[in-house]
Amino acid sequence: MSSQLDPQTREELVNPKDRSFTQRLATAADWRSAILIPFLAVFSALIIGLVIIILTGSSFAEAMNAYLALLQGSVGSLRAISETLTAATPLILAGLSVALAFRAGLFNIGGEGQALIGGMFAVWVGFSITGLPFFIHLPLAIVAGIVGGAIWGFIPGILKAKTGAHEVITTIMLNYIALRLVDFLLKTTMFQREGRNDPVSKNIEASAEYPTLLTGIDSAMRVHAGLFVALGAAFLIYWLLFRTTIGFEFRAVGANPSAARYAGISVTKVYILVMLIAGALAGTAGAGQVLGLLGRTTPGFTADLGFDGIAVALLGRSNPWGVVAAAILFGGLRAGGQQMQVSANVGIDLISVIQALIILFVAAPALISAIYRLKTPVASAQISKGWGA
Amino acid sequence: MSDNSAAYEKSPIESYESTEKKSNVLSKSKVRRAKILGIIMLLLSAVVMFVLAPASQGIATFGLSFPDDKFQLDALAIPSTAALYVLAMVLAFLGGTQFLKGFQRKSTLILGISFVVFVISIMIWATAGQEFSLISMLVSTIARTTPIALGALSGILCERSGVVNIGIEGMLLGGAFTGVVMGSLLGGWVGLIAATITGGVLALLLAFLAINYRVDQIIIGVVINLLVLGLTSFLTSQILVGRPEWNDAPIFPAIKIPILGDIPIIGPMFFDQTVIVYAMFGLVALTTFLLFRTRWGLRTRSVGENPKAADSLGISVSKTRYLAVIYGGMVGGFAGAWFTLGTVGRFDEGMTGGAGFIGLAAMIFGGWNPIGALGAALIFGFSDSLSQKLALINTSIPTEFLAMTPYLVTIVVVAGLVGRARPPAADGQPFEKQ
């Protein structure tokens, strides 16, 4: 591991405000890594997806039909766009959670567990308190989700800071602990719905639900106000990272912890704070699913949100606005995937394959450079640093 | 790795070694650790004494033989309340001594013993007034240990050479899938070979991206897991659902070894299992020998510890890593076959259910050593099997908490409370030849 910063990172650390986003795009390498590589990654993944459809016994025309359905299901109508944004909402938050940790040199694989715990906190506030007006009850439930996620993020943070326990291991383990904990809680009288034997929680009060945005036009449009919370969070994280001292400290620790410590930054504090905020973001994502869509919790209700968050953060290159764009793309793939399954009979699991391929190509820009014979290959980002003890 | 906050504040390895040299002078952190361990044991004792013992009555019966075993052992009948009070006293004694004087170097062992005593207490409490087939639980412990131990072995092979492998789960799942398809079409042995090859191919992808393109190894692992989960689920829904005959493989029968298989308890556990289980023990032994007793092993380990030094001595870092990673992947794919060819004979989406991650945990808990990992896998297999079997008899025990144990134990281990596992020094770091 080199302990020296490359000139670009150093420049950005020392003087982040001097170069505007457009100016930064102007340099060729940045343009490649921010726009061209992600675009080619998505393109290549879709091509491989097409090959997989054909290999499983469809004709070329049928496969193209499936992709047409994918397109229609994601942007083909107002309802499709509503579905895309609905799916994108939690992905933005989960992606921000991973992206923020990446910026500080931490790999948060624990979004799944943090979202689960956040969701459980939110659902409890949602069903146990009654008689509140929605402008108090809803924020209260969201805050509960934030607190739940933050607690689950705090644990790996403090372990990393105080004992050096690698966050990848602890967050993976905490994911499974959260899964089992949810299984257990859903069987207790505190959570389980009366008269049910299967693990399902009580339904939240109407006053704790996110208001829907477009049901006035069509009652099937599910997009809800959680979208604004997610976009607000993206702005907040952008502001935190690039406009505040603490954000500067985060990025400094991410670039080189030893140098940051030498410069007087408390690495311990940064690790704890970053994981706390990352957990809070994932918790908000889990809470959003409960308050905006599900209205209750079931075992594993987050459906791999945390892992999708990793994909989103990588594709968005850990930039808050990049994360928003990536989340909308993946939301579109999810929404379109439903349509593809229904009308073209191609299983939605293909979307997971395409997503995995996108991460792969984004994480290995050299591969893309080699395939498309780009000049100046972009170096792979090293985010994790072994198990380091 | 110098960029860790803890490295400056305290390095547990160094402080451990330095206190050993100065023998009787204990560092502050060691005293604190001893106190914490003592408090944990006293808490366990309190739980047994005040929660479990008052709540149990009647005789707890543990079956030690299957009805058709050659030599029958009488079922073990334990008066639950009295036994629990005795066990609580044992725990209190151990915890009190640890808290006041400390067992020093033996304290980790004592903590382990305390946990064993605690688990026995839980079993007695849960079985009070009922019958529990201890022997079938022990037999299934060995079965459930198999994929975990093999998964851990897969991880060890990769990481000893310096390549982090968190794609074990994907390798298991891939092996399970191709194993069942080829097994259904061409028979169990072909399925086993196909599963092994699948793991090898996935490992080749890991090695290629990690070594040639120096992609972040943890990301490759995440990608392998997602890719295999998506691909196998997709192929299941697109192909296997329409062709059930492709998803109906023969299951390897348990082979009883003459004479040894008739020994009470040990016989059914170790000498009446499927070939996959025997192969697991064989592979653990073989890999231990290869890693620590052969030239290949020395080279692999040196590449994982200090690739620069190895390179300067003329060892090809990338070739050595490729070999170790592919061997590891093949072990992982083989382990996957256990899920289909070793148990149910059919594939279900995501059927490995996190066993690969438990394998990863076993690898760390076992200190990147095959024998240690087997021991850790046995503990995890035991907790898994115990929670399954306890769920069958009607007890009030929340089995979810037992199922959590492997994960909790792993966190405790990586946090360094119970000894510290040290990974290979160059684990996860790409090597660039200069």
C-alpha cells in the first residue's frame, strides 16, 4: 500500500472548492471515470444479459422483446416512471450509506442489517403510537428508523475505532444477527400481529405513512414522499462531505488515515461518526420501505437493499449526485424487470445478474478500457484494505 | 498495514508478547480484559442460577443411541433442577476466580469451558421433562459442519496466498447448482466433479481480476456472490422449473465403515457418513500437510505474507496466487455439492443461506489454519444443529439466538476479546512487480 497521495486527490483535499464540477469534468480522465466508464459498464452488462436470455432458449427477437418490455416498464408510461422512482427511493439512501463510508475508506456491507433494524424501529413507532397527527407521527417514525440504523452502524464503527476489527467482517456478521433478530422479534407479542402464527408485524397507523404523490392521477402509482427525504439526504451528504470541516476530515481519513492522524484528525472519531451516519442512512432506507410501501415488516423485508446499495455507490462513484443517478437507473431496471417478467416471461433475477456485471465493470475500469480499446486506462479503485489488523 | 487507528494506540499482538516476556507484570489492558471475562462468566452463572434453574423441573432425558445401533447405550437421565444449580456453582467459581485472580494465559481456555458449561445448561433446561435425541443432534452436527469447514478451507487457501475471498457463498451456490444439474443428467459422481469445476471457474474469475487487473478483492467477492445468486435463480426459474428431471439428482448414501461404525456415539458421528463428509476430513488433513509441510505450501504462505520478498527470491507471485485461489475455489465448489448431492438432491434458489459467510467466520475464528477452522466449523455446526433440533421439541427457547452465536462469536474474535486472529500480512493487497 502506498502511503503517498496522488496529485489529484491531494489537490482535491487541499482545495475542494476551487474546481467546480464542470471544470473537473473537463479533464479527460475525470470525464472517462465519471461518465464514459459507467455508461460502457451498463451497456456491456446489458449485452451480456441479452446473450444469457438467448442462451436459455429464447430467439433473438424474443430477447429484444424482453428488453423492450424492460424499457417500457421503466420509462414507458407515467406509471412506469412512478414505479422506477419508487424503487429508486430506498436505493438512493442505501447507496449514500455505502458511498459515505467509501469516502472515509470504510466498506459498509452492513446496509442490509442497518435497514432491517431501522425498519423495525420505524414499524414499532408506526403501530404502537396512536392518535397523533401525521405531521408528528411520520417524522417520529422516520427518526426511529434513523436511530435504529445508527445503532446498528455504531457497533462496527466503535469496534473498528477501538479494536481495529475489520468493518467488512463485523458488518456481514451484524447483517445475519439483524436477520435472526427480526425473525425473533416478529414472533414476540410486542410485534406479531394478533391472531397470526406466521412472523408478520402489526400494520402501521395511517398517520405514520408517507403520503403518496400521484395517487390523485392513478391510484396504482406508488411513488411516495420518501423520495424527497432521499433527495434531501443526498443534498445533505453532499454538503457534509464537500462543504464542512468534518466532511473534509472524512475524506482525509479515506485518502490516508496515517497522514490524517499526523495532521491532528481523530481517526477514531471519524470512523465512529461515519459508520453512525452510514447506519442512519441505511436505517432511513429501511424505514422508508416500511412507511412508504409495506406498512408492516416480515422476515428479510429489506430484500437485499444493502447489497444493491453497494452497486449503486460503486456506479455513482461515491458521489452523492452520482448515487442518485445510479439509484434511478437501478430503480428503472427493477421496475422494468417486473414488466419483463410479466410480459416477456424472462425472470426478474436477470436484473440481479445485470447489476452484478455492472458493479464488476465499474470496479474494473481497466477491463472496460481493454474491451473498448480506450487509450489512457483508468486504474482500479482500491477501496478495502485487506483484513488489516 | 499501518493505517489503522488501533495500531498506534495499542497493538494487541505486541502487548501480548511483551507481557509474556516480562512474565508477572500485567499490562493495564490485560487486567481489564481479565476482569471483563470474569464478569461475563459471572453473568452466565447468574443466568443459569436465577433464570434457567428455577424455571426447570423434571428429568431431562438425552438419547445416546439410534434404535438400530448394534451396541445400545442407555439414555442419559439428568434431574434438571439439581444439575443446573451444580452447573451454576461451577460457572460462579470459574468466574469469581477469573475476576479476582485471573487465569492469565489459561483464561481463554477457561472462558471456552464456561461457554460449554453454559450450553450444557441451556440444553438441560430446554429438555427438562422431555426427551432429546442427543445422538441425532451430534450426527447432524458433523453433517452441518461439512460445508462450513470446506468453505473455510476455500477461504484459507485463497487468503494464505494473499487474495481475500468473500465470494465463498457464491462458490457454494454455484457448486450446488451445477452439481444437481449434472448429477441429474449423468449421475452423482459427475455432479461432484462438475461442482468442483464450477468453483474452480469462479475462482479463476477472482484470480484473474484480482491479480491481472488488481480490482478490489472484496468487491470481486461481492460480485461473485450476486452474480451466482442471480444466475442460478434465473436459470432455475427459466429452465429447471420446466424440466423437473434436471433437478432431481441421486443423493450420496451414508457409507458405514465396518467395525468403527459400530462404536457407540463416535461410530454414527464419524464413520457412518457420506463420501462428501469423509472427503472434508481428508481435505482438511491434506491441505494442512500441503500448506505447512511442502515446498508449495511454504511458497504460498510466503506470497501471502511478503510478496516482495518472495518475488525477489524468484517465486512467481501471480502464478502461486493463481494456483492457490483455483485450488480454493475448487474446494468451495465441491462444498456446494453437499447442499444438493449430499442432502436433498434438488436445488432451490439461494439454498446455501449464508453458509459461505459462516465459513468465512470459521476461517477467521480458526486463525487461517485448516485444523483451527475445522474446530470453529464444528462449533458453528453444533450451534446450527442444536437450534434446529431444539426447535423440534417443544421448548420456550428462542432458537434464533442460538443461530446467532456463530456471528456473535466471530465479532468477539475479530474485536480481539478472545485472543486475536492474525490474517496473512499481504491479505487483500494486489502485488505489482517492479
